[in-house]
Amino acid sequence: MRRFFPPIILLLVVVYLSVTGFQCGSAEITTARLAITQKQWTKAEESLMKALQKNDKDEEAWFLLGQVRYELKKYAEMNEAYSNALAISDAHKPDIDKYRLSTWAEFFNAGIAYYNKGRDSAAYYDKALASFSNAIIILPDSASTYYVKALAHYAKKDYPNAIMNLETTLKKDPSRMDAARLLGQIHLTLGREKKERKDESGAAAEYEAATTAFEKAYAMSSNNPDTSLAHQQSVQENITNLIEVYELTDKTEKAMTLTRDAVTSDPNNGIFRFAYGVFLLKQNQFEQSIEQLKKALEIKPDDPDATYNCGVAYLNWGVAMKAEIDKRAEPAKGKKEKEDLSFKEKFKAALPYLEKSAELRKDDAALMQQLGKLYANLNMVEKSKKAFDQADRIMKNN
């Protein structure tokens, strides 16, 4: 599976800091205020703690302590001080809310900046994780922070922590389709890895987890009235992912129902037609597959994926016909009978679709080799040679 790194963008930071305008307080608070103006943060913290030892219901002292602990990079303690202030009164609630948001945005933005540098050096992912962890301390209910933290873990291939943060994202915000889809992709990757290691039960468990996540993502996308191209592509990806895990878990009937019902519900949706056509192609139902793929091309004539798969459907149909002809001819070996070349009609039908695909995918060596073989089967010697030569050039350049 091709791994991807979803882009994430910076948020605007609301900078807010105020340590003036307080009412008269104790001598310890006066000392703390002076230390704050002189940026003597440790001294200010000590003075405020003395004030709170005398009176732990001093809301102003807790509020000031929160600001001082921010400067000392004691973020968990900062949050605790603010919570204690709010438990006493709402006198500084607007200030506390703004300062918490500003601090969260500061760490969130720093984390994103580090994440985006991770392509240059993986060490930046660790810095991103540290920043996102601090952001979570400040605003523990922000689903977005858990999601971007999951992305950083995913970029490091730390799948267990990525899964944990994605699951938290979905608990905080069950409508996060991006989180559900990435969760499914990670479980799918882990399933394949366990399958390669012959861990059949482990692979099955991962595939089931992937299925659950992809079903959530598909439900979210299919119930969304958004008609944008980006959303439609997202729906297609969700359907494709579901088809794959249904096939891996021997739920062929579910895959059939999913794609068939999608087409029935919206017959003019080219994405649904394409998904259904690809599924039927995988089931070797070539004629029905071609019908759906041609419908997709009626809706979107230049769709490169539908064009290619339509060609493949005709080609595979021809290959299957040839295998059946060869099988029937085997018992009659040695007898003179007219050779059955009906399979070549399917090869000829595949040709225009694959040729158009080659125009759209000029750097696809495998496609050029496929074309070379097809030309050879149709006795188009010159074209076959050119196609194989082009495939060789592409591979050398890569």
C-alpha cells in the first residue's frame, strides 16, 4: 500500500497575555507581580506558592501562577493552576480561555511546522510529537490535536501509537472520516505484514479492524451531501478500501451488495459505476464488468482508471476464452480441426482502451509491456516492437 502523508496547515495564533490591572493583594502577590515584570519566573512562582499556602482560595494567585508556570514550561501545572482559579470563581475566565487557546495554538502550529519538515529529517517528527503532546495538555478535548499526533506517529511507522491517537480522535469527534480511513489503512497494512509472517489469526484480526474502520468512513462519506470532486473521490476511495477488505475476509457477498446498491441508489454516479465494474472484473464477470465500466465512461469519457480497466476486462476475457479453447482442444490433439480464434475479438476490443491508457500514462512501463504482448497476439509486429522498446526506455530512465 502506498503510504501517504496528509497535508496539515497552520492555525492563526491568538496571542494574549495580561498581568496588569489586578486588585490589591497580599505582600506575596505584590512580590510576585514585581518578579513577573522582571521576568524572574522562579521567584514569582515561589512567592505565589507562599500566598496560596496562606490562602488556597485566592483566585488571583492561582491565575497568576498559571501564567508564571507557562513561562517555566510547566504546562500541566499551568493548566492545573487555571483550573483551580476557575473552581473558585469566573473572575478571570475570559483571560484564562484566551490564554489557553493561545498556548494550545502555539504548540499546535509548532508541531505542524516540525511535521512538515519531517520529510527532510525524521528527527522532526519527534519534535512534532512533543509539541502536540503539550497542546493536548492545554486542550485535552481537541480531536484535531490527537489526529495530527497520529499522523506524526504514522509517519514514523509507529502504528500502535498512531492507532491509539486515531481511536481517541474518533471518541472526541465521531464524524472524523479522515481518522476512520487512516485507522483502516493502518490495520490493513498490519494485516498484510502479519500475513507475510504466516500469522493467520493476527492478520484476520487486523483485517476485521480495518473493515470496521472503513465501514465507518464509508457511512460518513455516503451520508454527506457534499457534491465536490474531492468528496466524490473520497467516496470512491472508501468503497475501494471496503471492497479490498471484504475480499480479504471472504465477504464477497458484502462487496457485491455494497457496489450494486451504490449503483442502484445513484445510477448516474460514475464513481459507483467504476467501483462496481472493478469488483465484477475481480470476480471474472467480464461482460458485466465491461457494462459498468462503459457506463462510467459515458458519464466521464476521459476517466483514465475506467479506460484502463475496461481494456483489462476485454483482455482478461480474451485470455479466459483462449484458456477454455485450449482446454477443449487438448482431447482432440492430432485431429485436423479449424482453429478457434474467437478470443482475438476480445483482444481487438481491448486495444483502443489500452492504447488510450498508454497516451494518458506515458511513463508506465508495465502498461507498455502489456500492449507489446497484445500487439504480438494480434500479429502487429512493428507496433509490438515499438511498445517493448518504449517499455525498456522507461525502465532505463527510472
